[in-house]
Amino acid sequence: MTHTPSPQPLMALAKVKARPSQRASLLSALAALVEPSRAEQGCSDYTLFELHDEPGTFYVRETWADQEALDFHMATPHFRAFAARFDELLEEPIRLTRLNAVPGARPSHT
């Protein structure tokens, strides 16, 4: 019997930059995504950050079970409602940067 290792989770950072006059609206729209996204099957992390030195530039740290879970997320009504506002809210297209965990580089808990 062969053992098939489970696939690595899909980890990513999404950079989302507000149009100059849309910071508050974008923050509200992004914050509204957090809870429903976290509740999706296949989501193990969905955390919103704003750059300290660059208000209006946000990052979402996301971890999904696999590409299928991310694809499902992007098809949900809450994400599609957000996507319908891209032209209004965003200075530039969302940049999704995929990440790979580095083995052995996890912090130790003492």
C-alpha cells in the first residue's frame, strides 16, 4: 500500500490598494469579507492587515486547503459582491502572492 501525502495548504497574501478617496469604503468592504470567508469549508486563515506606514494599502493573509477551496471562495456571493466594486474601490488590481512554507522554519513555542 502506498501512502499519498496530503497536499500542502495554499497560502497567499493578497495586496489590496485603495483609490485615494476610498480607504474607508475599502476597509469596510474588506472587513465584511472576513467572517464569511473564515466560515467557508477549506479556509484555515483569513486575516486582514493595513500597512502601518501606508494607510489604504491592505493585505489579506489567506490559507486554503487547496486550489479548489480558493476557487470556491472567489465564487461565493460575498466575494463576488466585493469584486463588483473593484473599479470603484481599487487603485490597482489585487495582487495575490502565493507562499510556500519553509520546512524547519516554524517558530518554536517555549
